[in-house]
Amino acid sequence: MYDEAKIACEQALKVNPNMVLAQNNLKVAIRGVKRGTLKDFTLKEYDYISNNYYKFGDQEKSIAAANEVLRKDPNNAVAYNNLCTSYNRLGAYEKAIEMCNKAVKIAPNFQMAKNNLKWAEQKLNSLQK
């Protein structure tokens, strides 16, 4: 839905021209319109794509984008955290824990990953009771 994203980002920038998220998403949307595919985005763009799919509730696409980051950069803590959050939403807590443990191993001070790991562990523990 790159065309729709492009329009939405352009509208957001009319309201707030300094909105970095809209600026970055507009770049991704424009590149997507030109390509029509997820191939050859930068790692940062894949991170944005993964995060946006997560926000819009499409966990499978969020996972695919995060895995593409990891294919190019196997030590990307943000991508592992994105996987953790998507697996949490899917109720796949064991997989979420595995992904967040990888994120924290790579970036021990990554507080968001620590928080997501704790949440996944609590959910899994509550299901096992």
C-alpha cells in the first residue's frame, strides 16, 4: 500500500514538516512505489517496515521484514526485538523469549527488549499455571 502510505506521509508533513517518522516513512513509500517490492531496502528501512507492520497488526509481515534485516545483519538487536514483539502478539511466547534473549545478548542495555522479554516470560508463566 505504498501509494496510500505516500499520501498519508505527505499529509502528515503538511501538518508538521519536521516530523522525522513521516519523513522516513515517505522515503520508504516512494522507494516502494518505484520498486513495487520489499527487495533492496536499507536495514533501517526494513526496521521501519517491520515496526509499522507490527503497529498495524500484520505480525506475519512484521516478522518477514525483521527476518530480512537479520539475513543482512545477523547481530541486529532491534530486529530481534521486533520479532519478540510480533511473537508476543501472536501468543508464541516461547519464540518471543528466544528472540528477546538474542536481542539482550547482543545489546545488554536494550531496555525495551528487556521489558518485552519480561512480559513474554510472565505471559508464558501464567499460561503454564
